[in-house]
Amino acid sequence: MQQDSEQRVAVIGAGAMGRGIAAVAAAAGHEVYLYDQDAGAAAAAPDVIAADWAGLVQRGKWSQSQLDAARRRLRPASCLEELADAALAIEAIVERQDAKQALLRQLDALLPATAILASNTSSLSITALAAGLRHPERVLGLHFFNPATRMKLVEVVSGLATAPALADRLCTLMRAWGKTPVPAASTPGFIVNRVARPFYAEALRLLQEGACAPATLDALLREAGGFAMGPLELMDLIGHDVNFAVTQSVFQAMQQDPRFRPSPLQQELVAAGRLGRKSGRGFYDYGQALPAADAAPSRPAPAVLRVHGGLGAAEPLLARLQAGGVRLEREPGPAQGWLSWDGLRLALSDGRSATRRAADSGHAGWAVFDLALDYASAQRLALAVADQAAPELAAQAEGVLQAAGLQVSRLDDAAGMAVLRTVAMLANEAADAVGQGVAAADSVDQAMCLGAAYPRGPLAWADRLGNEYVAQVLDALHAQYGDERYRVSPLLRRLALSGGRFHD
Ligand code: NAI
């Protein structure tokens, strides 16, 4: 298909996604057929789309005549045969393989061999959808995100039989539609739905371990991690039925790889009908005021702290401590060193729990703090204290972090803490996706920032932290839990050993 807008586009399925895709194609100048097995849905779609466009007119981004012209390009169709001269057909019908295969077979027979057949599936294999067609080489995935009119990302997914040049052509077309296309191979979850799994899974694990309360965990991921929403509130928004179904589907498609194992905690929520916001209750009860995150009470600030070496990624905390009136005395030590005060040693987590660190070092008074996206501006930080430490050391450690202007949320001593563990696992999954040829490192980071609104691409984040450090964190988690889910991706391991980076 040429990128010129003379070409007709057919959208099959006039639900939320189909309407959004049709709106994008019509706004780009194409005539768009809209077909739905529910004739009423197709007939009503142009009005629904035009109501959305009215907002553009109100904000001065479109003229009324632009709206009217685009509205005229939307053509509800009463049968599939009316789509026969489309150059591109995009299906956005129900997410069932049998239904999509049957539809694609009909389109394969109906449309000329030059026409392209695309699926907006979020979880099914493009290879499987194309199998058995006359022309499987013209089938690919165009995975738009919801709402399709506003979300920039489109995963352009090639199956085994997809013609090699097709993804490039469709990427060009998607750019002409104002989208940011990211090419990916047809593998379970494509990029975003795969790489995002640990964002939910690690939160569920931490809750299961009783590391902290839900509101505290969400606040840590937002206020230290820089994520727009915490994982638990996000699952409540998506709906636990939907999120659990995606997790199960990726787990099955990945041959039950333990990394993708669904959580019994989420299964229980689904069983109880606590589906999140839409049912009024999930992790939070939406019938009442939402709970606040835990924060330690105000503690005395130390006058002097010794800095042994550096603080690694957390180095900017030193300036905040000085600004808070703490005098720093520098002592030699490793780049990833620690702070000390009386019997306390405080460091950025290296993946080991504080208790493990105390046992390994023979020094009882260990406390560790969590990763932050930006230590210069973070508002909150998680703290964990070794079981061996004297009780007053916990208050001392809180006082140190408070002196840097931080709210301090205590975690029960969970290995890898909250943000660090999540980011290390996101980077590990992203590394596996790159290592297995699903997509390039740039594409993975771009997809996660645009499709999941991450504050930084997981691979860029790993590069910044140092891949050796990220692998060390994962090794510590692997040692702690003896769980295969924490095994280090072969690509991450190579970069960790060679000092390499995902991005130049
Ligand atoms: P929806 O349920 O809102 O709409 C589906 C529409 O397809 C309905 O109007 C239904 O009548 C029609 N339909 C079902 N079977 C049909 C058939 N055999 N022939 C013609 N029309 C048929 O669903 P939604 O949310 O728009 O999703 C559609 C597709 O987009 C699914 O494959 C879904 O996985 C995918 N998707 C959904 C996203 C979301 O957030 N909702 C995001 C990205 C992809």
C-alpha cells in the first residue's frame, strides 16, 4: 500500500479500538469503511467519532470544515463485500483466535492479493492468524494502544510468513498517520505487554511477602520511581480480570516460563469479584477515602556523617544531606560504598536484603535504601533495616534520609526493595526481548515510554545504573529466592561482563 491517502482503508470491528483506528485513518485523509457484525455499531460509529473530533474543533486544532470532510470519509458498510476495494484492512474484532482467523480467511478471499491484512490483536500470534491463508505474507499486526486517537505508539508486528518489506511500508504509513511505529517480531505480548509484566508481578510478590501496605508500595513507585501510577492502582484501573488474563496468556504462550507466572493474589481478587475501579473494589476500596502511604515520624538529624567511598547511583543524596545541614567526612572506600554514623551503615541496596548484608559482613547495623529515578528530586525513599541491628538504629537511619528532605517508608526487609527490584526486572525482560530478536533496544525503550508511560526506558535506565550492577541485583534476588524468574538474561549478562551498554 502506498502512503497516499487515496487508498481506502477498511476497519472491521467498530468497538472502542476499531472506532479509534478508523478515526486516525480518516483524519489522515483516507476513506474508511467501517464494518461490524452488529450493524448498529458500525452505523453509530461515525457520530461517536465526530463527537470526539468536536473537541479538536473547540480547542482550535481543527476547523469545522475539516471535521465535516473527515466525517464524510467514514463509510459504514453493511456487509464484508463492500470492503472489496480496500488497500488495507485492519481488524479489531473480539480477541478470539477462531473468530479472527475466520474473518481473515474471508478477507483473504475477498480482497486483491495486493491488499494488506492487519490485526490489532494484543495477545494472539500473528503467525498463527496468518496460517492457512492464500497470502500469509500480506498479514501483519498493527497493535494500537487505547485510546487509539491519542496514544502515539503502534507496534508493527511481523509473523514468520510476513513479507520482509511489509513492516517498513507500514511503519512509513503509521508515521503519515501521526503515530510512532515500533517494529516487533510476533512473540507473546509483543513488546509492551511482555516487558511490562514485571511491573505488576514484582508488586504482587512484594505484597504477598508483606513488604508494605499497598498505598506505600504505589507511593514508592510514583514518588521514588517516577512512574505515573503505582502498579497496584494501575491494575485496579485496568481491571484485574483483564490484567490476569493477559498474564495468563503470556505465561501459557511462554511455555510456562516461571518469569511470567501469574500471582495467586491476583487470582483471588478475580475470584472475589474485586476487579478494581470498575467493580468499586480491588486493592483499594473506592467507596471510601484512599489510604495514605506510610511515612516514618520525624527523627533527629545527624550532625556529621562519614562517607565511605561513594553512593553509586545515589551520589546526589550527598548534596541534599549537606543542604540539610549535615557535615560529610569523606573516607576511602568503593564507588558503591556507604554512609556511617555511630553503629549504623547505610547504603543503596545491591539487591541483598539488609539482613543478608549484615550476615555477610559481620557488621550487625546495616540499613539499605531503595533506587530512585532521580535522587536530586525524589520525594520519598524506601528503607529496610537488618534484623540483627539494634532497635535504635532504625530511627537513626530514618533520621539520615529525612535530613536529605525525604519522606521515609519502611519496608519489611525484602531483597531488592521495591523500585530497584522492579527496574532490574523490567530491564531484564527488556534485555531478553532484545536478545531474542523481538525488537531493537531503541524500539523497546521507545515502546515502554510511549505505550506504558515509563519515565525512562528500562534499558537506558540499566545503562545509566551500570549493567554489572543490575545483574548483581538480579543475582542477589536469584540467590535469595532460588527462583528461576530472577535468572539474568544472557544479553544482560554479556554486557555486565564486558562493561557494554544497550545504547551507544
Ligand atoms: P470491543 O468489544 O469494544 O469491540 C469489538 C467489536 O467487534 C464489537 O463491536 C463487536 O460487535 C465486533 N465483532 C466481534 N466479532 C466480530 C466479527 N466476527 N465480525 C465483525 N465484527 C465483530 O473490543 P475492543 O476493546 O475494541 O478490542 C478489539 C480488539 O482490539 C481486540 O483484538 C483487542 O484485544 C484489541 N485491543 C484492545 C485494546 C483495549 O485496550 N481495549 C488495546 C489494544 C488492542
